[in-house]
Amino acid sequence: MFRFLLSRLTMIVPTFIGVTIAAFSFIRLLPGDPILLMAGERGVTPERRAELEAVMGFDRPLWEQYLGFLGDLLQGNLGVSIVTKAPVLEEFLGRFPATLELSVIAIVFAVALGLPAGVIAAVRRGSIFDHTVMGISLTGYSMPIFWWGLLLIILFSGILGWTPVSGRISFLYYFEPVTGFMLIDSLLSGQPGAFQSAVMHLILPAVVLGTIPLAVIARQTRSAMLEVLSEDYVRTARAKGLSPARVIGVHALRNALITVVTVIGLQVGVLLAGAILTETIFAWPGIGKWMIDSIFRRDYPSVQGGLLMIASIVMLVNLIVDLTYGLINPSIRHER
Amino acid sequence: MSLLSIRNLSVRFKTAHGLFTAVENVSLDVEHGEVLAIVGESGSGKSVAMLAVMGLLPWTAEITADELVFDGVDLNSLQPKARRELNGGSMSMIFQEPMTSLNPCFTVGAQIDEMIRFHTDEDKQQRKQHALELLEQVGIPDPQKRYHDYPHQMSGGMSQRVMIAMAIACSPRLLIADEPSTALDVTIQAQILELLLDLQATHDMGLILITHDMGVVAETAHRVVVQYAGQQVEMQPVLELFEHPRHPYTAALLSALPERARRDQRLPTIPGVVPGQFDRPQGCLFNPRCRFADDRCRTTPPLAAAADRALTLCHYPLSYSPEPGA
């Protein structure tokens, strides 16, 4: 187990360096000039421009800028936004709870629905339920997020008027953030109706964001279960006279989970990518929306810092998944 | 009354190309404390017949039987819950592939414990004690330590011992062993068979031994059923079978035993393979491979007839010679 962990950790270092290069260069490859964008319609004189470039360090050669970025990074400094002049890390951490809350609820939604749907579809292979679930999940998987989000807004907010269109909570409520998670903060505030408002605001974005993971989890659970259900040990479990619920829910599912957990972990990357679209549609004040705004403003430090943080989170989650994999699969745990 | 009696058991599978008959009109009895061997090549339906008895076939299987009675209980009409109480309780089964028959996610201790928990009222401590005794009984060294091992930490022989320990945990009256030693090394094979026979004798269980190894049959069984292409072609007590095989197929199987071969001859074989779903011959299913087949065999299927204790499915049962045609 220790060696397993060590090998995963050593793989992270080169990946991380690769991510810094990608994060640093991608935003600079985009056409557009941050200084011109800041100056707006008034334009900027060549003198002022040179001055600003010197302040922001854009006058130095690219490799020097990259090394500077890397050097700051090693000291835990992601740089300062050239638009807001606030530290990038601060900006990121301020918005991250909103994204985290949305993502967690989305993945809970996806697992809570996808896992049982996949299991039942596998057990009743070929049934109407199976075909329906697989049909729906293929549709869900193929659905463009922004379009799906708009459809849901039109139906539930526009026609039915059940849910709000955007934001995290109604303007009627105001309280200082404690944890940054609106569901918890609204409960802590003690204001009547605040929690319900937060929930109503969260439902649609979470459903939209969770749709693709839901489809993937349902399909993968089904195929993992189908494979496991034909295993000899499932027959053994039946020969022991165990109830179908125990044969399927314990003996089969436990083994199927080994693959499904990996799939769920991989969905975290999908989730963060999806968050960018979802947050834009629902004006959800998280890192997705912030990243989009930063890209439009060519806010180089914010974009590269944000990308790096997101990539690190994905890597961290994958590491955790690898470790969980070791926990639920005994033959990896005992590898020496 | 027999422990298990089966009359005209047939199993058909629904496939994309219609029904496939895997087992056809198998009838047999197992007495209390008897060792019955079912012999046949791969594809002869011996495992399927016994899986049908255990109720372990997938839903695509269509099982029919005029009589399927275990210990006075009619298995045909049994409710699923009562059926599950029998499985693992009064009748158990072990399988060909011990390495894949244990669940890789649970310790062997937990898997034995689960069996005892479902079929007895023992409390946690008693169950642990019971499981350790079982491991000891099936010859696993250091049961205290092995109790906490996962299946992947065990060899094939050890895994099969665990399977046996689990199968006999609730003192079943019938144990079905589906090629229990086939996947194991030759030296381990003998140990496992010996263990099974030992346990069979001490617990006075009925034991159905599915095998394709005539050598195993000779050493273990009291009575022998020979199956071919889903049909039961012969049933005799073991000594009579080895001395006077009635069906040409049995005779051919016996003469293919290396022990029986003559030094100056090539080892006899049976040409061809067991017919599958699409190449079932007309008449007797064995006729394309039978050296005695004539036109009657090629057109008319034989009917099972009780000819002096040997139920033989053949138009021309051999009379006495162990070396047909000699």
C-alpha cells in the first residue's frame, strides 16, 4: 500500500509541472491584449503602455515570466489579478465554496440516482426499465449542458415558476458567509425561509451539472454489474442461499463498485469543466463564472492561477480515488 | 426414501436461435450417505443438471421435471424463500474453479461466517469458533491467521478447502461437487478428493461428484451415471460399470483409460466431439461416434429401458465384454 501511494505521488510531480506550462501558455496563446482591454475605448499612449507592461512584468521575455510564475508558486503565491489587484488565491478561495457546494450536490444527485438505476438495469437486463434507463442516459450524455440548462430554466422557472432563474439565494436574505456554503450558512443565519430559498436556487444548477455524470455512472454501473453478476462468486453466494438483495447488493455490488468508484472520480474533472458552463447559465458566483470573466478580460494571472488550482483539485481527487480503490479492492491493498 | 430423486429432468435454454436442450430426461436417485458420480465429457450437461437441482441456473433456463424431490420436499413447487433455506443448509454445492468461486472482496472468514449466520442461530462468538473448527477440519493450517485472509492470498487448493468448509458448515445432507479437483494440481486433486470422501463418511452426507475423470470415479463412487449430450446413457453400481459397461459410450470411455490400455497399442480414443445445438444427429445422439451404429441407430432414438439394473440408452446394449469387439 505504501509503495502504491508512493508511485501515485511521484506521478503527480511531472503532471503538475506540465499543468503549470499549459496554464501559463494557453492564456497567452489567445489573441487579445490585457492592457488594451483595460484601457477600453479611450485607448492608451505608447508611454503609458510601456509603463503598465513594466508594472505587470509583461515586458520581460516569456521564459523569465514563466520562471517568475513558478518561483512565486513555490512560495504559495499565485500572483495578483491585473484587473481587481486582489491576490488570485484570495479571489479563488472566495468563490470556490460556491462551486464546491454545487459540485457536491450535483455528484450526490448523480450517484444517488445513477447507481441504483444502473444496478436495477443490470439485474433486469433487457427489460423495459433497462432500455428506458439506457435510452435516457444516452440522451443525457449527449445533451449540450447550456442547452439543457436553458430548457430547464424555461420549463421550471419560466412556465411553472417553481424555481428562481439565477444566483445562490434570494435578495431578500442577507447574512455574512460563515462557511461559504449557502445551504449551511442559510441554516446558521436562522432567517426563516433562507434555507428553502438556497435549496430552490441550487436544484436546477445541480441537476444540470449532474446530468452527464449521472448518465455515465448509470451506464458504467450497469456494465460493471453485468460483468460481476456472471462471476462464479455470485453463483456461490446464491448457492449459500442468500437473499437476492444480499447477493446483488453486497456480493455483486461490492465488486462492481471497484470500477464505478474510478468512474465517479473521473467525473470530478467533467464536473469542474461543466461548472464553467452551468455557472455562466445560472449566474452562479463560483470559480467557473470567475474563470470565464477572467478569460474575457485577459487577466493572465487569474486565468493561469485558476487553471492551476482546478487542475490541482482534479489531480487531488484522482489521488483520493486511487487510494479508495486500494481500500475497496483487497488485492491492491496487499500488493507488495 | 431416497435423499434426492429426479425423474425426467430436462433443461432448455432460450437462445437467439431457439431452444437449446442442455439436459434431456435425466432420472436418478441419491440415497442417504451415498456417493454418486456423474460422468461425461464437457458439454454433456452434467453440471447444468445439478445447477438445476440447486436452482442456480440463469432465468434463460427452462427447467421441467416430473419429479424433483429432496428429502421429502418437492423442489418444483417450493417458494423462493424456502428454497434459499435449503441451499447452503441441507444441500450445498462446490464448484470447479475455487479461485473465482470465492468473493475477492471479503475475507474467507467473513464468507464462512455469512453461511453460518444465514442458516443457524449461533451468536458471533460461536460462529467464529465454528468457522475456525471448519477450517481446521478441512486441513487449513493456522486457521486463526487464515480466517482473516482474502481469497487472493490463497492457492487454488486452499481456496477449494475453504469452499468445502463453507459448504459443510451447516451439516448438509447432500453435497454436490462439480468437478472439485479439475482446476487443481494433480497432487492437490487427490488430497481434495480424499478430504471430500472423509467428510462424506464422517457426516454421512449424500455426495454427488460430477467429473469427467473415470479414475476418480473408480476410487470414489458407489454408483455411476454416465451422461452424453444431455442424455443419461447409463447408470450402474461402480464395480458393475467397470466390469460390464452396457453402453458403447461407457465402454469407449473405459477403454480410453491409460490404466486399461495395452502396452503395444496406441491409446484408444473416441473420434469426434459431443454434438452441440446445431449438429444434433438424428436417431441416437452417439451414433456418429459409435463403432456399432447401424441404420436403426441413425434414424430412431433409443428409449431408456431397465435391463438388469443398468439403465442403458442404447438399441444394442453390450452384453458383458469389457473390451467391446475384442
